[in-house]
Amino acid sequence: MYINWRSRELNLKVVYYGPAMSGKTTNLEQIHQRVDPQRRGELVSVKTHEDRTLYFDFLQLELGKIGGLTPKIHLYTVPGQTYYEASRKLVLKGADGVVFVADSSQRRFVDNQLAWHKMQEYLVDFGLNSDAIPIVVQFNKQDVMDAMPPQTMKMLLRMDGCPFYSATAIKGEGVLDTLKGITRGVLQFVQRQAVPVTTAR
Ligand SMILES: Nc1nc2c(ncn2[C@@H]2O[C@H](COP(=O)(O)OP(=O)(O)OP(=O)(O)O)[C@@H](O)[C@H]2O)c(=O)[nH]1
Ligand SMILES: [Mg+2]
């Protein structure tokens, strides 16, 4: 997070993290399509020839004012392929909030588990313990034949205490609810910090 007092902007970083192919980029594409162009920047993606995320995807959103400042949310995704482990970690650095996009297909259960644990490990490496920043979970691909129910996944993955959302990102379902959830979490979190967001300078 950083505040630009000159332009009165509160810049916040939200990272969409999760196993390979869980729908992280699809979330950003849907947000890009659904949000008023006045309030968002362009979606920046660098993809491999197979349409996979190479470094990260990026989208900037502007929200209504809080305490005289305009919050700007910078949305990032991580690349899911094993090969890009280092960038996956690096993108998490400085995150003010995380959306964990799980793949609800039963066949991907272990991948979700591995990604979830790795993410906790990385956050701790950056000095962020599990309750240091808000994390919300999205159980995506609820439309697939072998989709597990969100409640079951949450319990088996031990995601206690995290707000969670069901989604079928490819149809845009649950995408904005998830975004609202993390945005609310991050703004509440920032207001609880010692940052003087309500004092004018
Ligand atoms: N059935 C179904 N497919 C989905 C859904 N969301 C995304 N997909 C598909 O899953 C594949 C991967 O989606 P991406 O959004 O590229 O996933 P990603 O997590 O960004 O993948 P990496 O960046 O490679 O880790 C694409 O073929 C999407 O169309 C969904 O809700 N249901
Ligand atoms: Mg991607």
C-alpha cells in the first residue's frame, strides 16, 4: 500500500493466487468487461503461446473516495504453471489482500491444497502471517461435472475464517461478488491500520 498525497490516491495491491488453470486470468477478463471503462484501466497480460499467464496479468480499478482519498486497486494474477514458481512468489510481495482462486474439480483437489500451503509459506516469508492481510477464497468452476461443494472444500482445505464465494468465472458468475468481498476486506483492513487515511494534509 502507498499513499500519493499529491494526487490523493491510496494504492492497494490485490493478488489473485491459485493453482494452474483455476481461472485467475478469467476473473480479471470478466472484471475488465463488466466494470465501467471510466473506472478501470486496460487489462495487461503477457501470455505464452498456449494462452497461459507468463508473468502476471494486471488491471487497475478506481473506487469511490474514503477519507478524502481515492482508492486505486491494482489487481494482479500469478502464473500457475510449476515452471514459474519464482514469479508466483514475487507477485505476492507487498500484497494488501489475496483472492485464492480454487478449482472445484475433484481431480484438482491436491493442486488446490499444494497451492494453498505454498501461498501461506510465501506470505510468512514476506512477514505476513495468516491473519496479517485479508484473504478471500473463490471456489471456481462450479459448472464442471465433478465440482465439489464449496462448504466441503473449505472444510477439507482448512480455510477456516476466510470469506468464500462460489463462482463460474467463465460465465461471470461470482466474479464481482468475490471482487467486492476482497475490496471490502482490504478497505476495512487499511482503515484499522495506523495509516492516517482520514487526516487531510
Ligand atoms: N468450465 C469452466 N472453465 C473455466 C472457468 N473459468 C475458467 N475456465 C477455463 O479454464 C482455463 C484456464 O483459465 P485461466 O483463466 O487462463 O486460468 P489461470 O488460472 O489464469 O491459468 P494460468 O495463468 O495458466 O495459471 C481456460 O480454458 C478457461 O476458459 C469456469 O468457471 N468453468
Ligand atoms: Mg492466468
